[in-house]
Amino acid sequence: MATESTVQHRELFIGGQWRAAADNGRMDVEDPATGTVIASVASASLGDVDAAVNAAREAIAGEWGKLSGRERSRILLRVVDLMRERSEDLAQAESLDVGKPVSLARAIDVPGAIGQIEYYATLAPHLDGAVRDTEAPTFAYTRREPRGVVAAISPFNFPLILAASKIGPALAAGNTIVHKPAPQTPLSALLLAEILTDAGVPAGVFNLITGGGPEIGDALVRHPGVNMVAFTGSTTVGRIVAATAGECLKPVMVELGGNGANLVFADADLDKVVQTIVSAFVYNTGQFCMAGTRLLVERPVYDRVVDAVAGAVAAVPVGRPSDPGSVVGPLVSRAQLERVERMVDDAIASGGRAVVGGSRIELDGGYYYAPTVIAGLSNDALAIQEEVFGPVLTVQPFDTEEEAIALANSTAYGLAAGVQTRDIARAHRVTAQLEAGLLWVNTWSALDPAVPFGGVKNSGWGRESGPEALESYTRVKSVTIDLS
Ligand code: NAD
């Protein structure tokens, strides 16, 4: 098995121990590039959820709960060093599991995950409260305290980065975690559990329950021992998670789907913009929440831009994830491939025209779909209004700035949007009016652990990255002392 050398453990990780699921449940993990089984991992039962949450509670009451921010910072910096040492293992596991080109895993996923933990390691000693001026003769101050046990639930597309973007701030703030990765892609989380342990993260601070889907996720969110829920995934499931957390009165962050609009004005640098447009939707085989999947182009340059984009898309190397030259790999699963195919077929049936792509690619029995550009759709088409989550771009012309903004804001999502223009005043004016949490000007997908990440509308609420995320993983306590 190709994962033998890198992923040693395939069990649950609870209270610092690797252990089989209570009912001995197992789950197969597929290689999306071939459709074959590459690993079998433990599949958690409800009893394991309970055990993991209890272990996380005990860890708060133990050594971990007494550490200073500086001590937590030192441990997290050791995690960072070990992640760097094991970067190739992490990249290989992520590439195999998700089907993403290994070059992408090396360039984006691994450094992105390391960057998250490193950033929060540096913030851990700075969780300061404030002294407040009061009318009465009192001394009043605030303390920022950890929330307690965090349920961290993540999707299949960026398992490592999305685990790290929860582990970093949660542990920096002194919480403990029960992490549930997506059932399709558990491998890098198994490696992370090893790394965290080797770095000296005490037993029970990080617990991992693999396998299981709705039932296990729901039990974790509801568990009375969980104090906060950090969820990344689809809008459909996010709604359920937010409702359950609401019923249980738990703070919850939901980072959900998107269908980002990329606005290209006639004054943009049209040579540079083509590459920006293409990578904004083919990156990670289109399986990323902040993808720029709706291209809006000012009419005078519409034909020129669409032709250039179609040419560039046709030249994108699609191939095996292990091939260093591949830019696009397979989709994560047969179900995801069939979903993309259905959405494109529906787009064509409702009047759209595939300018390029529009079909599967047969290779090794893997789940490949050709990068696709669709023109001619009306704005209410499903492929425009919904999230496709595959390498599919729709293109629409616009005549005025107002129309471009209205089209961009016309869907229920609001995660990312971009403005491609040389006019600085327009860049500020338009970004201010776009309903999205992440805005890019003359670029797309530029991310940094210091810059808050998250959406509005059906793309969710809460922010990962930046000091904002760290605050979400804490609660404020006010202390008032009588000075009379
Ligand atoms: P999904 O919503 O199907 O699953 C996400 C996670 O939720 C998985 O671990 C799953 O097992 C778990 N889950 C399922 N039902 C649950 C329930 N009832 N209670 C608790 N947990 C439950 O998402 P997916 O298909 O794995 O990932 C794709 C989606 O994730 C896309 O919509 C994408 O846009 C979104 N996403 C968003 C961001 C962001 O930061 N905004 C980042 C990456 C992916």
C-alpha cells in the first residue's frame, strides 16, 4: 500500500492512545486517481465520541489547563518544526488521499498548514485582557480564557490546512480538541496526531475520530462536554450544525460553500488576468470554497478574454497526482465526479455552451473531469446560482459597474469575490459593495494566516485566520474588585 511508509497508525487517537473503534468498525479509504482502496482506517462509533470528549475534558483539568501562553507557544513551535521535518510525508498523504497533485500539496497545503500553527504559536503569549475605567471605586479587568473542548469538523478538500487552522488558534488559546475529518480524507490527520504527540502535546489535548459521517458529527456537536463547534463544510450540513449548536446554546463557527464572482473590467491588465482567472477555478480541481467560478467580463473585452481563457484552460495539464507536471488531478470521489457531470449537463440542457471541456477524462479509472468553461447561461441557471465544486467556470458579460455588482451579489453565497481593474478608485468602490468576506484586487486566492478568512450570507459566519480567530476560541471574563 502506498501509504504504508508515511501513515503508520490507522486507529482512533483518544487520550493519547491509538485504539480501535469500540465496535471494531473500519472504513476503506480510496485513491481518487484510480478508484482503488489504499487504506483501511478505524470508523468511530458513538461510544468513541463520548470517550474522545471525556479525554479532552480531562486534559483541560490536567497539566494542559495550567500551562502559560508561552509554554503553549513553545509546544506549538515544536509542532511546526516536526511538520517541517515531515513535510514530504504530509504532502504525499494529502496528495494520495484527496487526489491533489503532489506539487500542489507541497506548495500550498503543507506550508499553509505549517503557517497556521506557526502564526498562532506566536500569538499564544499575547492573550491579554484589558483594564476598564469604572464610575464606582472599583478595579475592573477582563481575562481571555479558553472555551474548553472544541469540536473541530472539517471537509474533504483541504484536510490538513483546515485541521491546522482550527488546531492552531484552539490550542494557542488553551482549549482541547476532538477533531473529525471528512470520512473520505482522514490520512493527514492521522499523521498530525503523531506529530502533535511527538512534539509534546499532552495526552487528551488533541483527539481524533476518523470515519463516520452525519451520525458521528451530530453526536459530537451535541455532546454536553463540547463547549464550542468549529465547522467547515457544505452550506447544507452547516445549517444543520448551526441549528444543533443553537439548540444546545454553544458558540459555533460555520465556514461554508461559495461560488465567487470574478469581475474583469476593460481596463484590467488583460495579459495577467487570464492566468488569475484560470487558477481561480482550476486550483484543487475546483474543489475549494473560495473558487472564482463566475467570471463577469465588461462587454468590450468579453470575447477577447473568453477566448484567451479558453485557450489557457485547454492547455492546463490534467494528470496523475503523482506526476510533478500535473496542475489538475481527479475529483475526490465518484459521487463528486457525478455531481459535477450532472451540473454541467444541466447547464448545457438549459442553454449553456461548453466553450472548452464539458466531459470526463478517462485515466487509470480515476475521477477526472476536464476543466470546463460554460457561456450563454441565464443568471438563474443552477451552475451560476449553486456551488459546483469542480473545475467549472461560467462566463457572463456586463455593461456597467452597477450591473456587475448586481450580478456578483445575485446568489445566496458570499465567500469570495475579485475585482480586476487598474482603476484604484473603482477597486475600492466595487469591493465595498460586494457581498463577500474575502475580496481580492488584481489577484485571487492570496491567503495569509494573519488575514481573516470567512464568508457572509450562505457562506457562513465566523472567521478563521488572524487575531479574530484566536478571539473566537476564547471567552471573556470580567473581574471587578471593590476598592472602597
Ligand atoms: P460536508 O458538509 O458534506 O461535510 C463536512 C464535514 O461534516 C464532514 O466531516 C462530514 O462527515 C461532517 N458532517 C456531515 N453531516 C454532519 C452532521 N449532521 N453534523 C455534523 N457533522 C456532519 O462537506 P464536504 O463535501 O466534505 O466538503 C465540501 C464543502 O465544504 C463545500 O461546500 C465547500 O465549499 C465547503 N468548504 C468550505 C470552506 C470554507 O472555509 N468556507 C473550506 C473548505 C470547504
